[in-house]
Amino acid sequence: MVVLEDDPDIRELITAQLSREPQRVDPVGTIAQLRASIALGPVDLLILDLNLPDGDGLDLCRELRAAGHEGAIMMVTAREGPIDRVLGLELGADDYLTKPFEPRELLARVRNLLRRSRVFDQAPGQPQSRPRVARFARVGPWRLDLHQRRLVTADERLVMLSSAEYRLLTRFIEAPNQVLSREELLPERSATVAFDRTIDIQISRLRHKLASEPGGDDLILTVRSEGYVLPGPVKFE
């Protein structure tokens, strides 16, 4: 993994958080340093700031994808406008997190991206391909488009998700068959979420959309006094 962040304090914070994973983390502060790191070998995951001293992160993302870079890219930036988010995803980013962020949320998203990454089978003696990030997560009767952030039915009908609904659903997908507390579902608001019923409203709205397809009405279950769970397997494709 490579962390491209020009602010040394934030770079150190992200690096310390990602060092919990069983992969090497290479912190860099400029695009030039990133190129040197990529030249040493494939990068499974790039944490990318957008405001850099020697270029723009959006342009860099577009250039990397055009050059065939298949590793996961997560943009972590202070740019929080919806246009920047949409543009980043359209240019090839796999996820977009705005500053300030909750370190636990960053780690959860990174784990999700690494879980979605898969290595294609190679013939014996052939070099191993770089990891490629899955486009869809299949859950029940739905496919969740992880790039466009929308639900897709078997007959290609689309159901749009709000940002809050998408975040909730991806957290369930990251941990199928695991009961998630309110704090785990909304780590950025962990201090107040126990007394905030907003998440119950968001869950209700998400359930309503999932239930619009046969077989989708039991995808998110309530576990009394503990939280919520998404039962059943999740398949990335």
C-alpha cells in the first residue's frame, strides 16, 4: 500500500492506522515519490490526496488508470463537494473519503477494498497479475454497483441510494453474518449515536429499497439490544 499525502501529520496518522494490516505501507508526499514507489512493483492500494505540491490528484488518478494501473485507489481529501466526489469516482477511484475522517472508518474502507480485490488465475509459470477491484457486490437478489453507488436488479433496473444509505449498505457488506452495533455502523458519530435514532430511520429507508425486489425484504435483520445484521453470503464480481 502507498499513502500519498503532503501533510506530514495526516500522512503519519494514515500510515499508523494502515500498519495494522499485514501489508507494507509506503508513505510518500509527492507525485514524484509515488512514481518511484510504483516503479518498484505493483501497488495493491493507493491512498490519494488531491491537493499535492507537484500536481493534482484527480489528474494523477486519470493518468494511472489510462496507463493500466489496476490497484485500488481511495481518495482521501478535504474536497467534499459532490462534483469532486463524482468526478473522482468517474476517473477511476474506488472510494472517496473526506477529511476530517474517523480513523476506524478509514481502516474499515481499506479492508473492504482489499477484500474486493482479487488476483486473476495465471497459467503455470506465468507472472501473477495485479489485483483488480470488483465492480459489484451481489447480495440476495441485488447487485450493488460499487462504482456508481446504486442497486441493480437482475433485469438491470436501477435503484439509486443516498450517500448515507450507500455507506450503511457497504458496512453490512464488509461484515456479512456479523451483528453490527450503531457505533460500528456510524463510527464517525460514535459519541452520540447511541442516543440518536437517525440511524434507525436510515436503516428503515434502506430496507424499503431492498424490499422492492422479491427476496430483499429480509436482507437486514434487527438483533434486539445489539444492532443489525446482514445474513447470508456476499459475492464480489
